Amino acid sequence: MKTPWRKLYVLSVAGGLSWLGSSLTAFAVILRDKDHVGATGIASYLLAYGVPSIFMAPIAGVVADKFTSRQVIVPTLVLMGLSSASLTFGFPVWWTLVSLLITASAGTMVGPAMQAVQVTYTNSDDVPRVSGLMQSTAALGQLLAPAIGGILVSTTGYIWPFLIDALSFWILAAIFVAIGLNRKPVEHETGEKFSAVAGLKFVFGDRLIRALLILIAVLVVALSSFNVGEVFLVKDELHASDFVYGMVGAAFAAGSILGSVITSATKLNRKYHATAVIVGIGVLVSAIFGFSVSDRWSVAMGFALITGLGNASLNAYGMGIMMVRSPKEMLGRVNAAAGAIIQTGATIGVIISGVAISIWHVRPVILVSAIISALVLAVFGRDVIRYGRSFKDVSTKAEENTQNAV
């Protein structure tokens, strides 16, 4: 199979624009409501982004595999745009949570369907590179969002970030149709049931994917304190301005871009993908430890950039391992199941972090979280590397079986 790089480049740019819009909304609502809702309120916003992917996973995976990608992606992107646009109407603060829940619930359909499309049209050797491409444009959108958001909020208020977010969803839907990529529904044998839990069974039946997901899920429990506490550390502990807070977020995105560009440009042998995941996690944990002890915003910005580097390696090679090893007819359900497992850890972490920061303040909570994460990596990282040494994807196994039969 030849990877359609031109179409994927166009899709990645549209996806980057959508990430820009989503990051503008996240930036605006956190900055607007920080003093009104506190740490627990910010945690609830993050939960609104994450919880739907847990409860919607069985439905989202089945929908991604049972319908064409256009039937799934286009209507949900339209709904997400309408939800973001509603934030401009001046509704009470509680509506923000409702809007985020609607957007995230619809997004649970888009994610597995879009991942399945990418893997379907991509040569298996190029999957990590395509993942890096998509991440680099997404990170670019995240990089630009804080600076653009700071300018928009300080000059025009909070309406434009939400409008740009809405438009970005609709543009992505239009471009997805225009480039002509459309994964067909999965066809099962007559009488075979379309199981919603098939993806979950596969995930726990594959030793490498199981070990990888356990490691990531446990890690995100500890590392969620970074997501919840960043605004409080930068604004309240380091006494930085709104613009500087945006620049710290931009530094993380810059690191993600750099890391994604490296992964998309490097064709790494598959047997080293698991090691690359572990290295990325190690860099990520070390940077968050440094972030927690930063004594000035410039130092925090540097560690935020390094955090982005580690995160890019984790995402590109971790997702590449899962997608390449998954059966083609089960891509949507496997992606949804993996996302639900990881998001469960993130949700638990956000709840714990919101309460912990309210009680003990932000800096000690992030520091303890980094230490716990290092211990988790030491315990579970060995299994990932051990199973990753014998990395063989599904297509390779099929070829071997055919040769043996002959």
C-alpha cells in the first residue's frame, strides 16, 4: 500500500486548525472562570473533556466500524461547531460545562473514526510517521492558541475564541469530504455478531498493548496534576501575567511540534518503538519534576517545552504500536477501548488533583505526582520493553501464516 501523503498533509492542516480552535476555547474558559470556579471547577472542565470518552467508548467504537467514516465524522463535527458557538450567547457559567460535555461526547465519535481512516490508507511502516505528522500540526495549533487567545481576550473579550473554534470544526468537516478519504463499514460473516466489546477483548489479549496501556493509564493518574495545576502554578505561585501563562502553554506545544517533526521524519525500526515510548515517558516525568520546582516563569517555560518533547514520542510510537497491531476490521473499537482506558486514568487523576491542590496547594502536589510517576515507570516500563522486542504486527503474522501453510 502506498501512503497518500498529499491528502494526509491536507487533513493534518485542517486538523491543526481544529486543534487551534479547541485550544482557544480551553484557554478562554479556564482564564475566564478560574477565579469563579477554583481548582475543583477547572478540574470539572477537564473532566467534561475526558469523561465522555469512557462511557461512550463502546458506542463510539461500534459506530466507527459499522458506518462509513463520512457518515460518522461530518455530522459530529457540525454538532461540535454548534456547541462551541453556543458559548458566545452569554449563558450562565453552568452552561460552559454542558457545552464542553456536548463537544466532547461528539468528539468521541470523531477520534476512532479518524484514526481508522488514517490507518486504513497508510502503509503499516508509515503509521508512526503519519501519527507524528498529525501531532505536529495539532501541536502547532496548540502553540499558536495561547498567544492568539491572549491577544483576542485582552482586546475583544471571549467571543472570538469560541467562534473560531466553531468555524474550525466546520472547515475540518468540509475538507474531510473534499479530499475523498472514506473508510467503508466493516462487513462480518453472516450470523456473526458485531460485538461492542471486541476491541476491549483484543486490547487485553495482546501482551504488548496490555502492558503499554496499563503503564500509560497509571501514569496519567499521577500526571493529571500538571494539567489541573499549571494555571495556578504560573499565575499564583510565579505571579506571571495572562500573556506569560499563554507563553508557557505555547512552550509545551513547541516541544510537541519539535518532537512530532522528529518522529514523522524518522523511520525507526519497529522493534525499537516500545523503547521510544519508555524514553518519551522518562523525559516527560523528569520535565514535570523540574516544572514543580521552578522558581521563575522562564524556567517553567523551559520545562514545559521538554514536557512537550516527551509527550510527542509517547503519543506517536504508543499509538503506532496499538494501531499497527490491531486487526483492520476492529480499528474503531480498539481505538475507542484504548482511549477509554487511558481516559479513565486521566479522569481519576483530575478528580484527585483538583481536591489535592485545593487542600495542599499546587507545587507539592505536582512534585509528589512526578515522584510517583517515576516509580510507576520503573515498575511497568520493563514489561513494555520486553514485549516490544518481539514486535510483529497483524499483517506480518498473516504473511507468516500464509508462508507456513504453503
